[in-house]
Amino acid sequence: MVWATRRKIRISRAATAWFIRRFVDPRAVFFFGSDEEVLAQEAQGAIGFHCPGTRYPKKDENGLIPIEALVNEHHPGDAGLVRLARTVRDADGPAGREEFPEAAGLRLITVSFPEICDDDQEIVNRSTFLYDSFYEALKKLTATRG
């Protein structure tokens, strides 16, 4: 399946792409473009995310960002993924207002992805290790806290 989002992915879009490939669609192909190009891709059958007017807009009617909506659809009982998705929302929001302390660190790391990678596909590939590790840590954290 083709998944489409805006180019120059960073915090939320990188995490969403990781979640899609890891838990929803292991063979996902990602298209990165302008808002108009993303909408055109969705009109041709792609699933759009983090773009106005797409299936998973930047925030849905319940205020959820795409990774939160996808976690709720596919793995709502996984406390580590729920925490990861909420932390991503925190990291993608205003600095200094984080609910979770790890959000500030996640923001600091992921905001510079476009500056160290040549393209968005490289960001998806290289950030997999970060999100796999973060998820493992959050599974342990949420298991100990209940």
C-alpha cells in the first residue's frame, strides 16, 4: 500500500511512518510531497496522513495526531505504543508544555532529521532504530508502572 504525507518529515511524521511499517503495513511504500500532491495520491488510492483533508489529518475530530489514531485502531491495548504515541504528540507540540519528560529529548533528536538525511526515505529507514529502541524502553516503563 502507498502511504502519503508531506515532505521533510520530522517528529510526528517519522514516528507515524515507523509505526505503519512496523505494525500496520510491513511493505508500506511512502510518498512524500506537497499538500496538493498528497491529496492527489490519496485520490488515487494512497492513504494520506498528517496533511489537511487526508484520512489521517494532522489532528482528527478527537484531537488525535495520526500515530495516536493508528495506535488506537491497531494496538489500543499496548501501553508502550500508547505512551509512545502520546509522547510523539508532546514532542511535536510547544516546548515546555510536555506531559512526558522524554518528549523534550525526542523533539531535540528528531527535529533535525532533515538536516542530516538526504531525503525522507532515508529518514524513515534510519529512524527505525530510534523508534524501535524507544518503544522497547516504553514497554518496560509502562509494565513497571502498570
